[in-house]
Amino acid sequence: MKVFGFLVIFSMFVSFSLIAQAHDLVQSALEQFENEYPQYAGQAYLTGGTGERTWERQMYFILTRPGSYPNIQNRFTNRFGVTLPASPDDMTDEMLNWWEEQIMAQAGRPDGFAHVGGMAQDISVRNLSNDGKAALSQIIEGNGLGIIYEDPPAYYVDINDATVFHCYIQ
């Protein structure tokens, strides 16, 4: 029992450390950007608090953005015969349990649901010029983070079309 308790506490510590790490790395890159390019101060900002997202919130994004998460969306519609978009209010307990299991299995992975594990942080860049986006992108990547350029609900858009930088620990 003591070993189990230790493992629970240790895994919580590791989880919280990763959350802080992603948030702190992105916050630091944003501060560096504003120091080096004061003309852009306040034009880019963190969104979503610490970047940590619950599985329920991730499910909401999946359900309301058809085509944005094709693999998990297809597995869900094939298993339950539900057409997306769908409302969580219309889900059975079996469906909700399925979502929780599937999302948590990919939590914290850059190729999965990085926000759920606290391994990602978004920055709104809608107010930046293209030059500002390029400069911020260089600083973020120079700090060892990866970026997916988004214009929600579209992912992997051109940097100049991006309104959000999804920054993640590689």
C-alpha cells in the first residue's frame, strides 16, 4: 500500500512538473519576444490558462470540430453510429467512458492530446503582423518547442494565416 501511495504522489508530481514546464517555457519565450521586439508588446498572449485541459474539454473540441480529429472521430462514429458534430449531453455513459479512455490514452503526447497532459500551451497571435509571427516563431522554436499553426478549427495552416500558435514540448 505504501508503494502504491508513493507512486500516486510521484506521478502527480511529474504531471504537475510537466504542466508547469510547458506553460513556463511558452511564457518565457513570449517574454523574450516582447523584450526583443517591444513594438509587439501585448499583441500576442497566452490562452487557456496553464494549457492543461480536462478530457471533457478535449472531447468538446473533438465533437464540435468535424474533420479536425479524423482518427478518433472515425473510431467513435464507427463504434457508436453517431454523426458528428454531437453534444456531450446526448452521450450515454458507455460513450462518455469510451471518450475518457481514448483521450487519456493519448494525453500528454505531442501526436495525441498534448493539452490534456499539460505538454502544450496556446498563444493567440491574431493581433501580430506576419513579421511579428515570424519573429515569435523563431524564438519559440529556438527555446526547443514545436509549433502547430492554427486558425481554429483548421490546423497546420500557413504561418501568415495562423491566429493561434499551438506550442508543445517535443
